[in-house]
Amino acid sequence: MKKPKSTKRYCPFCNKRTDHKIKLLSTGIKRGTLKKGGIDRAKLRGRGRGYGNKGRWGSKPAVTKWKRKTKNTKKAVFIYTCQTCKKSHQSKKGMRISKVMLE
Ligand SMILES: [Zn+2]
């Protein structure tokens, strides 16, 4: 899905329609990166080195037929930043889309 980088939108702080910049909310950090059992730390410890199917320690999980991913879309949340008051707010409803391109 293509989306413009800026639009005119209602600003709840200015209480009128103003120019807004659109930004996609990032998914954030990966879970368990600081844990001892986390893959990043386990690799530093020397687990999952070498070649071949590493299963749990590989870059990709060992995928079997019943473990295959079923969902191919994610909810995308957009952040709208008002250009007059510089305050930002989110879209009320997230959209389920596979890929977002801001242009
Ligand atoms: Zn505003």
C-alpha cells in the first residue's frame, strides 16, 4: 500500500484541519535480547555456530508443515504529526496490510 508522507487532517489540539506528517510506528526491539536464553546472547556464548540446520539457534526456525506461518499481514499504525503545533497523534484504527510504502 502506498501512502503520502503528508496530508491535511483534523488536529485535536488545534481543533481544525492542518497539515500533518505521516510516520509509520516501528515494531520496536526484539523480545528477549537481554535474556540468557535469547538467541543473540546464546550465539555470543558459542551456541548455534557452524553449518547445517541449527534448529532453534539458526537465523530461521526449523519450519515444518504444521509450524508454517499463517498470517501474512500485520496491523500498521500511523503517527500523524501536526505541522502547526508539532504534536502527534495516532490513527484510531490500525489497518491490516502486508507492506506500507511512504512516499
Ligand atoms: Zn495541531
